[in-house]
Amino acid sequence: MSAELISGKDLATNIKKDLAVEVEELKKQGVTPHLTVVLVGHDPASESYVKGKEKACAETGMGSNVIRLDETISEDELIQTVDKLNKDDAVHGILVQLPLPDHIDEQKIIDLIDPEKDVDGFHPVNIGRLVTEQEGMVSCTPLGIMEMLDSKNIEIQGKNAVVVGASNIVGKPVAQLLLNRGATITNCHIYTEDLKAHTKMADILVVAVGKAHLITADHVKEGAAVIDVGINRLEDGSMTGDVDFENVKEKASYISPVPGGVGPMTITILLKNTIIACKRQENVE
Ligand code: NAD
């Protein structure tokens, strides 16, 4: 058996076309969704993510700007910047690019962002809303994974979903989204004993660890849907996921590649979240 590919790249392209139409409609009503990204310092990976976000906003006709701050900025100055953005009615979405320099308390900054503008969905209020199934902002990568599963009409309710990785930004929220949709969830992590025993039970397997080819064909149940979130750089500079794609694809029914899988979906959902935030704040449909 060779699995059907879930191309996040193709799905993201289609979603962005729909979002561009939506932005056009909003503009006719005099509203332009606007995302502000705050970038502290010059981390090359962060610079590249931020450029990708600006480009994607421009492609869909949304407004965006980047506030670039020196890495020596004090925590108080950053607090003031976020505070100003919270009060600015023209800004619908605020994203503070992580990681922040060591002298700044990351959680303190996240906690300060207005939950209605928290398009990353990291604010504890939005996490609480996710857990209690209330309307809020859900973080982009987990939501992108759900859209990938839905794009192939993969059944979730009643299925065994195993998530490997339990971070606040990917593992935990995607496990919660799967639970909210009626899956029976198992969340594995670094201390899980006998990882294979768990992953082999998975109808849906989501892997978000950051270890190249941690998941081999032996870990996977015949016919499973496998989503690979991992981004790992090999010595030759190429990018690979957490799943041994070549072998696992012979056993799974669906599989997402790296690159071209979850990555392109994350930015697209950020745009979608900004549009959702804009509509709620402006009270438009
Ligand atoms: P993280 O380092 O915060 O968390 C990693 C998780 O993996 C932890 O819960 C840890 O307990 C678990 N883990 C570590 N080793 C393990 C092992 N041997 N067996 C089982 N579990 C193990 O990472 P993160 O921020 O959640 O990101 C995970 C991966 O996903 C990284 O490669 C990251 O680059 C990637 N990522 C991709 C996107 C995207 O848009 N494609 C977005 C976010 C993260």
C-alpha cells in the first residue's frame, strides 16, 4: 500500500485564494484585516518566518506591518509596545515572534496580549476557551493539522488519535482539538515508556517532536493517517520531518510530507485567524 499524500502546500494555496476573496469583501465594507508582528532581535529563523508572514499577508490583500526592536530592548519597553497595539483599533491581530531574548519573560508578554487579538492562540484565556470548547483564537499549527485531516474527510470521531509531543504550542492543543472532535486521545512525550505500543494503536498519528525519523514503519498501524509536524535540518542542509516518510508511506493510508506539509498551513491559518479576529472586532460578517 502507498499512502495518499496530504499536501499542506496545495491546501494552503487553495485556502489563501478563498481568504483573498474574503478580504476583498471586507474591504468593500471599509474594513481591512491588519496583522502586526513584533520582532525582537535578529534570529535568522525568526527573520525568515516573519518575512513569510508579510509575504502571505500581501498575497491575500491584508494589511501587515513589522515592528522591529533591538534585542537589548527592556521588558518594560516591549510591554509598552504590546500595550499600544492592544489599544490600536486598526490592528486586529498581534503576533510577538518567539523566542524572545533571555532577559524578557515570554509568558509575561503573551499574557499581556489582548486575547481577542491573540492570533497565535497562546494566551491562557484562549487555551481555556479551547479546553472548554468556547469561541476563541486557536493556535495556527494545530488548527492547520485539523484542516489537513478534514481536507481528506478523515474520520475523527471515535477514532484513536495519538499525538507524540506535548508542547504548549503544538502537541497539547492538537490533542485537545482531536478530543473536542470526539477522538480518544493519547499524548506521548519524552517520558513515555514504550512509545511504539501507543503509536501502533493510532488511527490518526500526529508527530511534533523535532527528532529526525523518530517514527519508523514499526511504530505505525496499517492504514493510519500520519501528520508530520517536525522540522529537522540534516547535515547536508536539507529539511526532514520526524517520520521516516519513505517507509511509513507504504503502511499508512494518508501521510503529510516535510517540507510541503504542515509548514505552509501554519502561516495560512495565521491569516485566517487575523480575518476571524478582524470580523469579531469590527462586528462584520
Ligand atoms: P518542543 O521542543 O517544545 O516539544 C517537543 C516535545 O516532544 C516535548 O513534549 C517532548 O516531551 C517530546 N519529545 C522529545 N523527545 C521525544 C521522544 N524521544 N519521544 C517522544 N516524545 C519526545 O517542540 P515543538 O515546539 O512542539 O515543535 C516540535 C517540532 O515541530 C519541531 O521540530 C518544530 O520545529 C516543529 N514545528 C513545526 C511547525 C510548523 O509549522 N511546521 C510549527 C511548530 C513546530
